[in-house]
Amino acid sequence: MFARCAICHKVTQGGGNSVGPNLFGVVGRKSASLQDFQYSGPMKALAITWTDDKLSEWVSGPAKMVPGTKMAFPGITSKADVRNVVAYLDTLK
């Protein structure tokens, strides 16, 4: 399921960004906190910590969670697929 995300996101430790920010270590990270990525204004204003619940909300509909985000991905509708993506992100430590 993450292959859809990997089109725009890298997941390697110490790796750079792509179209989207590198997601290695995203769980527990503050939103819009990577210094070398240009986040949208609404994303910068979000000021949350990426928990499993917040990541589930995000991958279910980025524009619903953060209107004005640069992320064009419409979201994942299957709850099982959302859980699988978040479970994968949990492994990136």
C-alpha cells in the first residue's frame, strides 16, 4: 500500500526529501519540522506531533485535515489500508 506514497516520499534514514518530506522517523515528529523542506503555510500552522491517530487522519484525507496543504493526494478510503500504512510508518525508526 505504501507504494502509492513512495511516489513522492522517501523513507531512508538520513535521506533527503523528494516532492514530499522524508518520512523516516515521522511517528513522534513535530509537523512541518524538517528544516530542508518547504512546507505550505497551513502545514506550518498545524503544530501537532505525528501520532498514529493523526497520521491516520492525514492519510485518510490530507486536504480535509489541513485545508490549503500542497499535498495533492486525495487520501486512502479503506480503513484497513490506512492502518497498514500507519503500521509501516511506525517501523521507520
